[in-house]
Amino acid sequence: MIRRIAILTSGGDAPGMNAALRVAIRAGLYAGKEMYVIYDGFRGLVEGDIHQVNKEFTQDIINRGGTIIRSARLPEFKEDEVVERAANNLRDFEIDALIGIGGDGTYKGLCALSKHGIKVCGIPGTIDNDVGSTDETIGFQTALNTICECVDKLKDTSGSHQRCSLIEVMGRHCGDLAMHAALAEGAEDVICVEHPLKENKLFSKLRKMKAQNKSHAIIIVSENLLDIKDLADKISKQTGFEARTEVLGRLQRGGEPCAHDRILSARLAAEAVRLIIEEEGSKVVGMKKGDVVSYPIEEAVEMKHEHIHGLRHLIDMLQ
Ligand code: F6P
């Protein structure tokens, strides 16, 4: 019988993590369970930073960005001895199950714990939308809205100077933020891991736009692919557009979660608590085609994220 459940957030924080935390705690309390939080992700788990919480703890956090129980990255959590220390801390507190909110790295950590006899459940929370076992992750839509707000503002100044703006967005190794932002903003081009730079094609398109006296050009670039300053220099030299670069950085992770992410958090976290209480084995929850689904965690960590088909075609077609 499950009596005590703990929750942690791990990896890059994402808007909506607090909303998910709130639902998980409330759903657990509603089912008569004792609820605990762990500060600073797996690091706090290894250090035993584990605290019982009540309903008051969750007041006024539904709309707060970041994660009130903080997050951390702990590369050492791959080591068996570190995982065992974490599992022992949970046993010392007589905690029967752990819910982790985060991305791929978090799932790997949870999976390692499950191999050490801990029942776990993963909830996908990352702005990157790169988790294989779900179509959408908590935080993605909010980050996308933030990017669009920034690009809207950049368009004003870009148009006033007839410039080409190169805007670098996050996503780690996944192009979803870049592609969705490019479509939502009517960008001239998108460069991401799924659609790498085609320099000649881009330059000739920009030259043509310049010849037509177009007011500005917007290019969305995923992080970790290329040096946008170098590309901006080349554009300035070869196309007639004066190019400028903007790296949106961690601005994309901040801010109040949008309604979509709050609702997603509620659906996923409630299901995570139900699975922990009612079903055998360690799982992850996710969304597939609008429905809440779950997978055994060892299966989930092997799954590859599927992109929505046809976005690139739309971006090109709507030029
Ligand atoms: O995973 C979320 C994310 O924001 C990625 O998009 C980015 O590559 C990474 O985290 C940055 O991590 P950090 O803030 O630890 O440097």
C-alpha cells in the first residue's frame, strides 16, 4: 500500500512545473496520502532534503513561473552508488513512491531509481518538447508564446531599419520551438536540427527580398547548431540586408505558465498520482493525440520524439 509520495523537479525549469506540483500534492492529499517535496532535484534527494507538505504549501503557485522547490542538474546521478544513496534516503523517510517532473535526463534518473527498487512516475516538464513518450511537454506552449512576444517586438525595430533579424531560440537538440515559432511569426526561414542551413538558398531568397524592397526578414535559428554572428556577417556581406542577432536565452524559461500549460499540468499530474496509487510498476505520463497516456518508464526512455508533420512545408508555402 502506498502511504507516502514524494515529488521533485529536475533539469531546466519550465513554466507550469509549479502548477503540476500543486495538482500532484492536492491529488495525493485527496486520496489520503502523506505528501513530501524534495528541494533541488536529484541533488536534494541524495542529500536528504525531503520535507512533508500540506495543502497550504500549494496556495497561489498555479500561476508562478519557475519551480518553488527548485531544480538542479546532477550528472553524477548516473553512478550506481549515488542512485543507491538516493534510494536509501527515500527508504529512511519511508517514502513509497517518487514523482519526478522534468525532461529526458529526469526520466533517466527516475529509471535508475526504479532499478533500485523505488516506484516512480515521470511527468514531462521542459520547454524543449523533446520527450519521446508525449506529444507535448509542460512549459513548451508558454515558452513559445514568450518567443512570439519577443519576435513581435523585434519585427518593429527590424522593419524600421530594413534589417534581417536572426533570432536564436532554445530547444537543446530539438527544433520544435524554432519551427513552431517560425510558423507562428511568418518567418522567412527556420534553421534547426531537422532542417539545417542551406546557405545558398537562404542568401538568394534574401537578395530577392532586398530587390523587392521588403521591409525586413526574420530568421529563427535553434541553439547549438551554428554561430549566428558568423551567419549574420555573411548575410550582411552577401545579400544587401544589414543583419542583427538576438539570443533569447533563458528569458524563454521564465514567466507565468499559459492556460494551456496549467491545464496540461493538471491532467498529467492527476494521472501520475493515480498510477502511483492504483497501478503496478514505474511509469511516465504523457499526451498522445489529445489523450493522457502512460508507458513503462524503461520503454519511455528509449522513445524518440515525433514532430508534427508538415510545419516546414507550411513555413515555405506561406512566404
Ligand atoms: O532543457 C531546457 C533548456 O532550457 C534547453 O533548452 C537549454 O539547452 C538548456 O536547458 C540550458 O540549460 P542551463 O540553463 O542549465 O544552461
